[in-house]
Amino acid sequence: MVMSKTVGREIVRELESNLVLLVYDIPYPPKGGDRKRLAPWFSWYDWATSTLRYLGYPLQYSVVVVDEHKIGEVEEAVKRIEEKRISLNKHFGLEIPKPRISVIRFSLKTRSDAEALFSIIREGLKGAIKAFIEEVEEQLREGRDRTKLQERVRNFVKRLEKQDFLKLLLRDLELRNMFLQLEILTA
């Protein structure tokens, strides 16, 4: 890990308090259904899951670590997801079940618990950046439109910065360098 011990201790201290888990189960369209008729449901599913994932650090497919101060944003997102679900059911004659979205407050018992959580968050963030860099590099080799790639990179950077409540992208040298690599690729 490329980071000063002081910064690492600060982040672990931040993780020891003020965290909640956002756990969600968004209904996926049924298999074998009419793809065209279910298109609004697929779109809603993708939008709802990405909306929730960008509120914090995704740990697994449907689990996100969120800063406790963002509970208001979580509640607002849940409200928008539900309003859109009701609207789709009404306008398209769909029967999208109500999603299950929960916020779980917890506190880590030991410092090693906080360090383990920090490691999971950092590696997840690193993996996402690395995968995106590889995708951009591949598209550059294929001769894709640089302007569109620059826009995708800007959007990716904005999303990551928004969900990075621990400011790892600034505090962790390796992640910061990977972020700079992205900007250099499309300069």
C-alpha cells in the first residue's frame, strides 16, 4: 500500500465510526419475458442499482458502505426509485415488485475490523480504476473517438469523486497516480 502510516491511521479512525451499510435487492425482470415490453424495467433496474452504488463504496453486488451523513441522500434516492417504479408500472402496465432497500447502522469492534474494511474499500476502488484504464487503453488502440473517451473519463472521475467520502483518491498515492494516468491517456 502506497500511503503514509499517518494517513492510513486517519482513514482507519474514520472507518471506526459514522458508517452505515446500504443493502439493496432491486427486482430484476423475469427471464424469458418479452425483451421489448420489459425494456423500461431493464432501464429502471440499471438506473436504480447505479444510483445506489454511487452513494458510497460498493463492497459487493448489493452492499455499499455509506457515510452516515449521507442517510438523507439515501432516503431521497429510495424515494426517487420508488416513484419511478410506480410510474413505470402505471404507464407501461408492468408489475415491478417493490425493491427492498435497507440502511444498517453498525460499529466496528476492533481496529483490525476497520483495517480490513479499509483494505476491501481500497482494493475495490483500485480494481474499478484499473479496469476502466484498461478499457480506455483498448479503445484508444482501436482508434475510438478521443472526444467521446474524454467525456467518459470525465464522467467516471466525477462519479468516483462523488462516492469517495474518505477522499482516498487524494490521500492514497497509488490511487492518485492511477487517476492521473486516466487523465493523461485522454489528454
